[in-house]
Amino acid sequence: MEKLHPADPAEYRERLRAKLREEVAEYMEADETTAPEELADILEVAFALAADHGVDPAQLEKIRASKAQERGGFAELIIWTGNR
């Protein structure tokens, strides 16, 4: 029989991190049809982790966009292989 319990903050974050690993593994095994659903699951966990860090989805997007502006994104299919 399954039991529910409220997690303390450390357990909650660790469980979310484990869930993120699980969802990424599922995405890596997904085909073209199921990949978008797996990406949505990854986003759901990422949003929960961000909230755990005090960041809402809009703030997370702002951080992502800023980093893409500064470092470039992946839209142009260019791969960096050098050192930082």
C-alpha cells in the first residue's frame, strides 16, 4: 500500500532532481512522436525546481533568454567544441 507524506525541503528537491533524471532518460529513449510529451514532462519538473529556488516561469524564461543572448542559443544549429 502506498503512503503519502509531506516532504521536507531537502527531500522535495532531491525527489525533483531524481524525477528530472528520469524524465530526461525517457526523452532520450523517445521517438519523434513521443518526444514532445517527454519534453513537456521535463519542463514541468524544471518549473517545479525553479519554484523551489524561488523563481517563477517568467523569471526562468528571462534567465534563459538572457543567456541565449549572451552566449548564443541553439537555433542556428552551430556547435561549440572549444574550451571556456
